[in-house]
Amino acid sequence: DNGDTDYGTARAAFMLTERAGYDLRFAYALDPIPDAPLYILPSLRTTQSITATRLDQLLEKVAAGAVLFLSLDDTLFRRIPEITGVQMAWRACVPAERTVIFRGEELPLHAPVRYKVESADAEILARDETGAPCFFRHAYGRGQVFFMTMPFERGADTHPGAFSEDNAPAYELVYKALFEAAGIRRRVTVDSPFVHATEHPATEKSGYVVFVNYDRRPRTVRVGLNGAALTPVHNGLIKDGTLTLGANDGAVFAYRDV
């Protein structure tokens, strides 16, 4: 971000990942690109978000089968059509409240720039409040590129109550789609964005799951198991497929693959 660390965007990317039920690792754009099934370049700003060398390395990973997600804040660089399959007619600095309509959900965002799509050799996944396409999926080698013409993470970060209220927009649906496309599978899932389960392997087929309730209120969640069995270790009991945690509380279970 042109030398300035954008904590709001990074925080939102982390929160969206947590609420979607997955885990996120941060990487520095000037370091070699690590191996991963999914890469996220959130709310890109300026023309210096990533160097040409690192972008080439990243695209090699995507061409080999990884998934990439890019969302735009105010940047526009010449390789976007090649990477995303989307050709822009123009962009204009007209800050406005916008809405992404994805899977039947309205996701409001503040966008400082409006991008006009000229053509798209890509699948349209979502449109904005005017009906214009704004979220796309494009094949890139053996991988996929997801592309949004709005600052998705920055917009979520600045929306009041986005990560604290029960009636907040379901922003995490977009990130769930990314992780699903990348084939990232969790042994344990929960049905609340306020409770997160992290997996900590001890061996190839066993380890621990830590449930954390990030809310200031008690939460009861339904626990889904994908080929794993759980045994309580600390402060938790799953009964009839549900787990109750106190406000800002947690629980630890051992898992084994079955």
C-alpha cells in the first residue's frame, strides 16, 4: 500500500476469514510468494500494491492450480484484463455507497472509485445495486481468479457493526466461496460467525480443536464433523450436535480422523 500499512484492510480480511470458518496467514508483498491453495490481495490501492516480480511469482502459483482473489479500491493496472478476463472502460473518483448482491444477500460497501466494466470474458458472480456486474470468476491456467471491482475488505471494515451485530450483512459469504473454490476442507465447522474453531494437528490424523466465542454474549452453535471424532479436553460438551460457550469463552477438544 505505497509504504503505508493498511491495518483496517488487513483486520477486515482476517475477520472475514474467521467468520467464514477458516484461517488466514499474512505474507509480506516483497518476500517470495509462499505455497498456498488460496491467495487474497484485498482492496488494492495505488499502483504499488505488489511488485511486478512478485506478481509474476504469484501468477505462476495460480496457473499451477491455486485460487486468487483481488478486490479494487482505487488502483487500476494494465494486467487486470489478462489476469481477470475483465476489461475496464473507465474509472472515476466518485465516492458513493454501493451494494454487492451475492447469493441473494445485499452487502453494502463504501467505494471511493467507480469502475465501468466494458467487457468480461469471465463468469459473473454478483452485480451491484444498478445491475452492473462487479464480482467475477476467471480461469487462469489450472487455477482460478476471483475479481471484485469494489474495495470489499475496506468497505466491510468501515460498515458500522459489520463484525459485532447479529443483523450485520453476511460479508463472509464471499470468503466462504473463495475457500470452497480452493478446495480447503475443515474437519470441524460451526454455524455462527461469532464462534471460530481452529485445528491444531499433533499427528497426521489427530490433534486438537479450539473453539472460541468472540462475542460478548453466550452462543450456542451447531458443530459439523467432516470425517473426525471429538473428545472433550477442557470446558466443553457437545450434546445433540450443539456446543454452548459463555461470553468470550472457549473450549478445547481432541480430534481423530475416522
